[in-house]
Amino acid sequence: MFDRIFQYDNSFWRFMGKLGDLLILDLFFMITCIPLVTAGVGLCGVYYVIFKLIEHENDGTLRNFIHSFRQNLFQGILLTVILGLLGLFLWCDILLVLTMSIALIQPLQYLILGLLGFVVFLYLVVLLYVFPLQARFYNKLHVTLLNALILGFKHLPRTILMICVDGGLLLLTAASFIYAPQIAVFPLMFALPAGAYCNAWILKGVLRLTPGRGDLPVSDDPAEREAAEER
């Protein structure tokens, strides 16, 4: 029994190894968030390493993270700026609508709030899919954004599941700071990489995450993918 416990290839140590990788990823991500414009690039790096973990091809967490960071630096910064400004704009719109809705008649309130809620949902769909797609595939910026929106609605049950999982982790982290601040550091350390890991598993079939695919990213264009496989 004790021999099995101290064998490094058993399920316990594999789990502990992945837990350590997630902790390291959270540290790397927080470092890349110091200049805010590179937060999206860091998130691409997180997803890249997690894809490698799922495909059993992670030969170095730091090396793979840096590789993805360099590879996605330009488009990752653009995505961060675009989505950050859109998020700020939506937040201001929400505050404005909530302030003005008191003076509006009830049917108009429901209409405006419904339209705003739909726009926020579109934003969340793009936000959930765009960074995994950027980490997994290479495409032009507008193609990645469009693919994120299309896949979000094409796989709507997966999208809703990811919103629930990520929203639950966010609420858990916030609640820990309010009700148990002495242990709040633990959900803070693991919430983001755990959410990204769950998202990757939910999108496993969509992103074709299977062992033995080789280096990433790959194109999601069928013609280019076939040509790469022939090589």
C-alpha cells in the first residue's frame, strides 16, 4: 500500500502535479497582468499550457507559457484592449440604464434592459471563447472574434455551462473575501486556472484536444489543416 502511495506515476501524484501546474499558471498570469494590456496574452498562455496538460504533452509549464506569450503577444494585446474598452463601455451603459430606468415607463424599461442583457450575453460569449481560440488556432483578429461568436451560439449548452462554472468560481472567490478572508487567498490562487481548466474540458471536443496532435497553435481552416497534416 505505502509503495503505491510513493510511486510518482500514480493518480494522487499526477493530480498533485496538475494542481502545482495550475498554481504556477496563476502566478504567471498575475505577473502578466501588471501591465494591464498583456492580461489577455497571459490568459492565452494559461489556456495553451492547459491544452498541453489535457493532451499529456506538457514538457515544461514555464517554457510553454512563454512560448504562447511570445506567439500571441500582438493579437493578445489587441484583444485585451478591444474587449477591455467594450467591457468598460457596457459597464457605463448598465449604470446609465439603471439610473434612467426609474424615469421610464415600465414596458420601455423591460425593452431597454432586455436589449442590454442580450448585448452583455454576446460580450460574455466572445469573452469565453476568444482566448481559447487564440491560444489554439492562428487566424486574423476579426476571424477569431467572429469564430468566438459563432461557436458560442453553435454550442450554446456548453456556453451556458461555462458561464455557470466561471460565475460560480467568481462568486466563491468574492464570498471568501467577505465571509472568510483568512482563507480567501486559496480561491484567489486557483479560481482562474481552475476555471480555464474546466472551460478547456468543456470545449475539449470543439477544440479537438486529443493526445498526439503536436505543437500548437493550428489553423482552423480545413484546407490549411489538411495541408499541415500531409506535411
